Amino acid sequence: MNRRRIVFVVFEGFQPLDLVGPHEVFQRAGRSGGDYACQIVAPRPGPVPAESGLPVHVEHGVADLDPQGVDTLVVAGGTGVDQARHDRALTDWVAAAGAGARRVTSVCSGVFLLAAAGLADGRRVTTHWARARQLTREHPEVRVDIDPIFIRDGRVWTSAGVTAGMDLALALVEEDLGQQVALDVARHLVMFLRRPGGQSQFSMALWSPQPSTDPIRAAVAAIHADPGARHGIADLAGHARLSPRHLQRRFTAELGLPPGAFVERVRVEAAQRALAEGDDPVEAIARRCGFGTAETMRRTFHRYLGVAPSDYRERFRSTSRELEHS
């Protein structure tokens, strides 16, 4: 069997975790049956400084690495992408490699380089939330969806910022080698949760493992589909087709917390997204997300996040404005 050739594209000012995170996922999967051969390419060989100043030694420049025969192309992001996407030799190499690759992927703002190479035309893509408006403005040929951790549109996969690249790489490993290998890799790398692509990049910390059986998956899916709906133990038992007592026991055993606590955390996530993305009043968001009243949501936010909903909205938007204009 031919080895799967995974090629990472970096440039001066790349985000180091966009490279190291996915690279470690593929390397670990290689020890569990994946026949991966990882390479790194940059505009020129030699030390390539990341945006943090960390130098990474790259053996191959675009002039000496054959773009043909790439299985999976992984383009890193970082502040340096704004200059790198105007490097004609680099974009031509990415275009040539991507044209024949089985999969074309980007992490964070690496999608700007994919777009410059013509590999994202007409695709639904994502990127770091702070770059979404710029991507929409500069590349009307792509359809930007800011919310998901990662998106697959045909053979083109794109992910949100930084650590989301590891979630993307795990999904690629799962496609190649199955769920168990992906879970084994996640455990080894102490990734407590293998996040699904549809999860919001604005979510809270990774606080829950994936359910391991179909009944509990059905209950969890119902909660995520409509956090503000009725999710009492009887309602969830109906989704899972279990008795309430059986549902309570299995849910807690598989996810490490009872259904009521899980519902509350998902509702906090939903409220975080609503506060960050829209201008609806806090009272309206509280009702829509299942808290009932603004005061109940305020107490819950203080318990989980240490801030009031109004303060969360202001802090998130202030950070967003700073990053967009940096």
C-alpha cells in the first residue's frame, strides 16, 4: 500500500500550533496503523520563524518539493499569511499540489492562501472568527460560515483558529482509520473531547467526553439542536427511548455529569454565541436559550464564567474589534 503523503505548508509568521498540533495527530495515528509520511514545505528551505518568533527548520522549499502525489495538503495560518498569499511561487505550488490532492485543508487563516491559489472557489469555508469579515470582503467567491470548529465541503476541509486544527486532523484520521483510532489518538494527546465539526468555535472549555452509545447520542443531539426546549429527564428519556431512571444512570456514566448539568452548560454555550453574534436583548436571549429570565441567566453565567452576560458581550466584542484592526 502506498504511504499517504501529508504536506504542511508554512511561511514566515505562521502560527506554530497550526503546524505542530495536526502534525502530532498524524504522527501518533501512524503508530496506530496509519501509513502517513509527513513533510513540511515553505517558500524556501531553512529556519522559518513563526509569528511568536519560534524558528522551525524546514527541509523543503517550493522549488525542490514535487507538488504531485500529495494525499492531504494542510495549509497553516498566522499573521504572515497576508504576505505569503502574495508570494506567486508559493501560491502556484499550493495550487499545483491541491489540484491533485485527495484532500485540501487549511487551519485558521490558512484559508486565505487556499483562496489565493483558487482552491476554495465556491466552497463553504470557515476560519478564525476574527478573520471572517476580512475573508468575506476579500474573497466573495467563497461562502464563509464563522461558527463551526471545522467544515468539510467535498474534498476541501477548513478549520477555525489554532487548536481547531487538531480537531480537523482527528476528523481526517477518523475518515482514514476509523473512530477508534481517532479516539485513541485524542486520549494520548490528552484531548479530553474529540469535538465534532459542527460545534461552535465560541464554545466553552472542553468539558465533556463524547457519548459512546446511540441512545445517549440521541439525547445529546436533541439538547444541542434546541438548547432552549424542554429537556427534563422525561423528555430526554423519550429521545433516548429509555426509561427516565435508565437514562439518568447511563447519561451520567457516559458523560460524567447528570443530564440537568449537561443541559445547563449547553444553554450557557448557546447564550455565549447569541451574545457574541447578535444584538438581541439579554432578556430575549435568556428566554430563547432556556433560562426563563435574565436573572437566572446572570446567576448561571457568574457560576460558570465569572462574569455577567452583559460584561461577556462587551469583553468579547472589544477583543473582536481589537483583533480585526490589529
